Amino acid sequence: MDNDQPLPPNKQLIEALSGKANVKSQVYDRAFEEFNNLKELLAEISNDLDEALDEIKDSGVALSRRVKLEYRDRGKLEAEVRFADDVLVFSMLPDVYQFDKDHPVWRNPYSTADAFNTYCGVITVHNFLYESVKLNRDCDPGYLVARLFINREGCFFVEGKRQKRNRISDFGTVKLNKLEMRDFIESAMLYAISFDLLVPPFENVKTITIGDKDSDDYRIPTGKRNGFGYRTDDVLHD
């Protein structure tokens, strides 16, 4: 048979299922395993910090009752930690992703050596105001603080402010472990605490209608400044 001839459709399907589909299944399983590790670590960090705050209170320092931490498991693919005025929502996206051909990850030798290495599961972190969640203010925005990309081998990199592993050239050289996961979580928490709520511009809130005032559903959207959008300089490529 001519080697230039395409494989029959059934052979192509078998090749795709045993190749790409199998790799994507492995990526999902690894990401899900790491997300469960993340949830356990979130609970551990919350307990440790709460105990440290209790010690501060016992020493005579007056702390507001709201200065505490509360971890909540929100189901298979979501968890949150509440602290002071903030809530961080950690979510594992339910799909496996590939990067577009212009993404700087393709300049990494680990990626070019095997394209299957670039299939990743994604864990995102969004920052909401505590009152937005407590009062179910549906119009209030949450801001993306960080996201973690992890492949089938446990290699990873992170996008996000103040994140240590935001250098794409590290992809393939470091595997996710408990210490790296702790850095990811604590960096996100520190950023959220420093990310302040600012007064909205006067022109944006100067008028409401009588209907708005009397409506049980009306709420002025409240969120922290403008959040931050990922720019090319948010992730270090070299």
C-alpha cells in the first residue's frame, strides 16, 4: 500500500482515541487529583490561620469577629475560602485545553518535544467581595486573580499577579507538589487582601429611578476597582 494514502476512517478513529483522547483523559484525571489536593490544603491553611488569629486574640489584641477564615467545599469542581471582606473561589474547569499556536508556551523545548505535553487542565481563582456572596448580589463582579495550568505529568505554570511560577520557561522543569500549591494559594490570598474596593465614579451612580429604589432585585453593582486583565507582561516568557 502507498504510504502516502490516508488511513481508513476507522483506523484514524482508533489512532485519535488511543492518542489525543487518551492523553486528554489523563490530563483531566491528573488535574482533578490536584484539585482535590488543593481543597484539602485550603482547609488546612484556613484552620492554621484561624488558630493563629485566635492566639493573637488571646494575647489581648482586639480583632473584629469578621477577621476569620472559613473554608467551604462547593462540590466536585469548586471550593471557596472566606476571609475578612473577601472570598476566593477556586474552580477546576471541566474541560482540557490546548494553547493557540501564537502562545509563548510553544517556544518552550518541553512543549515542542511533544505537543501532547501542552494539553492542560485549568484551575482558576476569582476574588469576590464577602458581602456580594453573603447577600447574593448577582450583579457584583468577581475578578480573576490567578489560574494554574497543569498537564498529565504534573508539570505546570501559573498566570497571575505575585505568583512565583509565572515564568513559562519553567514549564516542564517543575512538578506540582504541596509546597508549590501552598505558594499558589497564599499568593492569591495576599493579592486579594491588597486589592481594594474603590468608590465608584459619581457620574456612574448619580441617578436611580423610583422603580429601582423600590425593587427588591435592584442593587448597585459593587466590585473592586477594575480588576486586572492579563496582559502579555503578566506572564514571564523567558
